[in-house]
Amino acid sequence: MGIFAKKDMTQEEMDRAENEAISSIIDKNMVIHGEMSFQGKTRIDGTINGNINGEHLVLSDTGKVVGDIIACSFNCFGSLEGNIRANIITARKNCSIQGRLEAGTLTVEPGAVIDGEIRSANPDFANTPVKKPTLATPPQQEQSQVDTL
């Protein structure tokens, strides 16, 4: 095992996340208020006002998040106003991140704007299992449950 073995493994992880198929897309015309949790790879083209917990997150150039993010990997082309904690963070050209970044691996392209604190973290912290999403109870079911009490 050479001196760069850990770096090579991280590059392999980044390549795997980059090539994984996107399982969910938040359209650029969508605005979501509330918590978001997902597994797999999700791309946000719209706006999320709330915290996000997931595996592989891509914030496109039209995407905006106002809230905190915990993810295995975060690929930012858009705008984040909040803290991000991920094993791998990539700040792409023209992105804007305002908040604290904690990353095992951080890549910043020329032209990316980061306004906040950057901390190097144990690269394995994001390998903890992602909370499985839970389905919300539809309002009519909530009302019928209240009526039966």
C-alpha cells in the first residue's frame, strides 16, 4: 500500500458517485419547505428550504438550498446557505456556499465562492447509514385518526 493509497480510494469513491444514476430530481420550478431525506443519488434543480440528509447530492446551477446538509458526497454547482457535512465535497465553478464545511475530501474549482469555515474531518464520518426516508401521513388519514379517538 503506497503513500497515496487513501487518495486513490477517495478518487475511486468520487468516480463511483459521479457515475451513479440519478434516482430523484427536484425540478427547477419546485420549491420545497421542510426536511428532506433520501437514499441513492438526488439532483436538486429547484429550491429546498430545510435540512437534507442523504447519500449522493448534486446541487445544479439552478439549485438552491437554505438549510444544513449531511451527505456521503455533495457536488455543488448552485447555491447553499447553510452548513454541509460530507465525506466528499466538490465546489464547482460559479457555485456559492455560505456556511461551515466539514469534509473528508474537499475540491474547490477556480471560480467557486466559499464564505465560511472549512474543517477537515475524519473521512469515514459520512459512511454511517443514511436515515431511511419515512412516508408522511396524508392529511385525510390524520383527520380520521383524530375522529376515532
